[in-house]
Amino acid sequence: MKDIISLLTLLSLLFFIGCEDDDDAAEAVDCVGLANTYTTSMETFSAGFMDGTATLEECQASMDAMVALVESGCEGFSLQDLELTQAQLDSAKDGSSCELMFP
């Protein structure tokens, strides 16, 4: 009987540890994917801006990608790393920074 209780306790402990690991993996941020999205959207917007074909939607897509990177906590993409203030991030998030370029 003692062996069965010990085995059940061990199995319960492994189950809880396994569940915690799954939760951590589900919450993991794909920094590489976010960085690739940001790079692609910024390149698209920049190329369009240079040749005069950029759109408000392309601008906002690049801003949304940047905001996602900053808010994800990915290394190298903090407000300080990107030399942004919180007000500038908020402006990127709410669309007002792109609206200034596309009145």
C-alpha cells in the first residue's frame, strides 16, 4: 500500500510539473518571428515611402510590428534600445504617428 501511495504521489508531482512546463512553452514569445515581421513591414513601408507609393496601412503595419516587439520584452527592442519615449510608442500604437504622415 505504501508503494502505491508513493507511486501516486510521484505521478501527481510529475503531472503538475509537466503542466507548468506546457504553460511556459505556450507563453513563450517568438522574438525571431516578431523581428522578421517588423523588418519586412518596415522595408515595405520604407520602399513605398521613398518611391511615393506608401500607404497609411503600410505605415500602421510597421508601427504595429514595432509595438509588438517592444511590448513582448524581446531583447534589444526595449524603448531604450530603440531610443523611443513612452509617448512615441503610444503614438505609434494609436495610429496618430502615421496619421501625421498621411493627412
